[in-house]
Amino acid sequence: MQWFWAASRQRNTWCAVLLAACAAMGARSGDRLLASGGLMSIEGAAGGALTPWAVIAGLGTDSEVGASGFCTEVKPQEFELDSCGLAIGIDNRLELSLDRQRFDLSAVIPGQVIDQSVLGAKVRLYGDLVADQDRPWPQVAVGAQWKDNTSFDLVPKALGARHASGIDLYVAATKLWLDGPLGHSWIADLTLRYSEANQLGLLGFGGDIGSYHVLPEGSVGFFVTDHLVLGAEYRRKVDNLSACREDDFKDAFIAYLPAKWLTVSVAYADLGNIADKPGQAGPYISLQGSF
């Protein structure tokens, strides 16, 4: 795990290597449609910016192996979150992901950061995002994310978090309409997550006033063109720590796909209260390569 964390800290170098590798693989990219693997979420699963969808990472079909990699930076007023990850999609059925997060607290606690690793797995149960256009049901997948906060004793424990690691379980349903309203393609997702992660796990797991909750998450995207998507997301959050209230996450995003293997996403993310700092909002930018 140490080699991956070293790479994510040098995110500019890592992104350059990632994108060069995906460009080199572009000629042999998978056969799925453009954007059918979604974006890479902040925790490493394929989907939206904030939440996983039922899609499988990469562009591989049911007889191919694909992959996606990304680096993301979110910068609200008082903090900075950097996240880099890789996900492999096998036969458009199974997704395995690895993500590393670095949460910079320097504006509040000089010189301090929180580190977290996220290992994920997702299985598509039924439905096909593209092939099932004439059917009402969505593509459905179940997933799990194991999160390990390696800086638990720094801040999370002091705030009342109970555990340094935890597991999120989720079920996601995603539907694509290729010929939707206004003559454009649309995509929508509803995800239900079972979690006790405080601020994604960056402030530990569980607390003095709660533990696991069932949390709804949702996304909608509008394809302006085949290469440009506008969307919005909402993610319900736990509120387990009496020392610091936790707000739900919201964002509005633009995803641009200049090539089949490359996605550039920008967003304005409203993260609400983080620790004792209310009104945390700011830009989100992510680079993603897929094949």
C-alpha cells in the first residue's frame, strides 16, 4: 500500500503517467459506448463524482477487461481533499477498486493531514445500461467499500469516533435513456448506502450518538452532446459525533469527454459543516483515463 500512497501524494506526476498510459491503450480500448463506465467517484468506484452507480469501471464488454484511473482534488474554504484511485472492470460484471485519500487540515491544524485507504468491490446483478432501452428496469449492482483511516488517533478519536476502519455496503440502480426528454440522452441513479463513516471515514467511524445508518444518494445527468454532460448529485450523510455536526453533500458538475479514453470533470461541491467549520464549499476537479 505504501507505493500507492507515495504515488498519490505526487498527484501531478501520477496523473501524467495515468493519462499517458490510457492514451497508449486508446487504440485497444473496450467496445462499450462512450461514457458508459461513468465517472470515478471520490472513493474510487465508478459512478458519479460523489456516489457509486451500478456501472462497471472501464470500457470492457462482457468478454473484456477494462480499467479506469483518476485523480481528484476538492478544495472547500478551510480544507483540501486529494484522492487518487484505480478500478478494474472484468467482463462488465465485476469491479475491483483501490483508492487513497489525503485530507489536508493545515488551515485548521498546521501541518496535519488525515490519510485513508479505500478498497472496493462491486458486482452487477442484472440489467444492461445500453441494451435494455426498451425495458423499464435499471441496471442494478451491489458493492462494498472497506475503509481504513491510518490517522485515526490524530483527530477522529479526539472528536469521539469509535473505530479507525469500517465497511460501507450499497445497492445502486442506474438507468440510461438514449432518446430521452428534449431529444437528448439522460442518466439517473439511486443508491442506498449502509454506513457509519463520518465524513466518508476521514473522521473515523461511529460515534457517541450513532453508528450505522441507511443513507440515500442520487444523481442525474443530461447529455448536452455525446461529449458533454451536465449533472447534479445529492448524498445523505451520517451524524454520529456530537462534537461536530455533519451535513449532506451536494454538487453540480460538468463532465467533458474529449476522447473515449479521457474525461475531465469540474464541479461546485457544497460539503456543509466539516469538523467545526460551517459552510464548506468549493471547486472539484478530476482527471480520469479509461480503456
